[in-house]
Amino acid sequence: MTARAAGRFITLEGGEGAGKSTQIARLRSWLEGQGHAVTATREPGGSPGAEMIRKLLVEGPAERWDGTTEALLHFAARREHLRSTVWPAMARGEWVISDRFADSTMAYQGYGHGLGRAVFEQLYALAVGDFRPDLTILLDLPVETGLARAAARRGTETRYESLPRAFHEQVRAGFREIAAREPDRCVVIDATQSIDAIAAAIEGAVRARLAA
Ligand SMILES: Nc1ncnc2c1ncn2[C@@H]1O[C@H](COP(=O)(O)OP(=O)(O)O)[C@@H](O)[C@H]1O
Ligand SMILES: [Mg+2]
């Protein structure tokens, strides 16, 4: 496996419209201001091969794939993203911040589509090994608020957004349960706050957990 001890890996998680992309940009400039070299990336995608798989996942009708196929595609893209983008950047000593990572697969395919945790963990071990984020920020907000925000910026990537309200409720509950299971890795932030207040909370968490 690639040497990657020097850098850090921070992931932002949450439902549609939670503010992940907005906060990735804020976190990037703050970390750069602290003197760190930063790679900002996203999942699914984040490398040329993984972006090809992303298109299969985020476009088209909701019933295109079942939960297991979706999970396989996400983990294929994730492995490619880690090998091509994340691990090389970390080996260069960079701080890598990713808009979504494996918790999204557990939340959407696991809690949302009923894929079991055991299957998730097997796929994780196969595709990712024992690598974990150093810190995960969960942006938590009511489903209604998130979907309304997402609708305002709607493009072609509507496959997940078009799933029923009950699905998104399961995803939200799933994310909160994941964070509760792994409190050393995860910090939950109230994403109904202002963009500035959330950015400050994220900076506080990064300082406290990673001595940025
Ligand atoms: N804290 C916030 N309060 C109000 N609107 C926000 C906030 N954060 C982001 N937005 C807006 O909501 C929409 C979705 O935000 P985005 O960062 O794209 O969410 P995500 O990447 O989690 O789907 C964007 O139009 C963004 O400008
Ligand atoms: Mg986004």
C-alpha cells in the first residue's frame, strides 16, 4: 500500500443540500491559510476513472440499480479514488478533504436500501483495507430543509434526490447512528446554522481533533 503517513484525511458527510460542497471550499481556504497543502476532492468520483463510475450512479432513474449493485459501484469508484488521488496526495504530505466517503455508502445503501452492515464491512475491507478518515464531519439537518436547498441548485445529478422522503429520513438517521458508533472519528454539526457559523464549528473541530 502507498505510504501516506504524512498527510491527513478529512471527510464531510450529510444528506442532499446539507452544505458539504459549500463547506469543503471554506475548509480548503482555511487550511491553506494555516499553511497546509490541500487537495479537495469528492465521492463518488475524485479521479478520472472514478468520475466515469460517478455518472452511472448519479444520473438516470432511481430504480436503475439495486442496493448491492450500487454499493459495488461505489466501492469500485472509492478504491480508484484512493489509489489515484487520496493516497498519493497524503504521501506528499497534503491534507485531503473529501465531499462524501464510505459513510455515505453505509447511510444510503445500508440504512436507505437495507444493505447489511456485514456486507458493507466486507466490501470496505476488500476495497479500502484498514484505512480510515482521521476526522469525519457530519452536517446534520432536517430532510425537508436539505431537499429544498438542493432543489434550488438542481442540475442533472438528481438520481438520489428523486428518492422518496422516507428514504432520506432513513439516510439521516443512519448518518447519526454511524457518528454515534464512532465518536472518536466523527463530529456532528448542526447544519441549519449560517454558513459562517458552520465553517467556524468545522474549524474548531479540526483544531481540537487534528491540531491544525
Ligand atoms: N448554511 C447554509 N444556509 C443556507 N443555505 C446554504 C447553507 N449552506 C449551503 N447553502 C446553500 O444550499 C445549497 C446546497 O448547498 P451545497 O453546499 O451544494 O450542499 P451539498 O453539497 O451538501 O449538497 C446551495 O445553494 C448553497 O448555497
Ligand atoms: Mg455537493
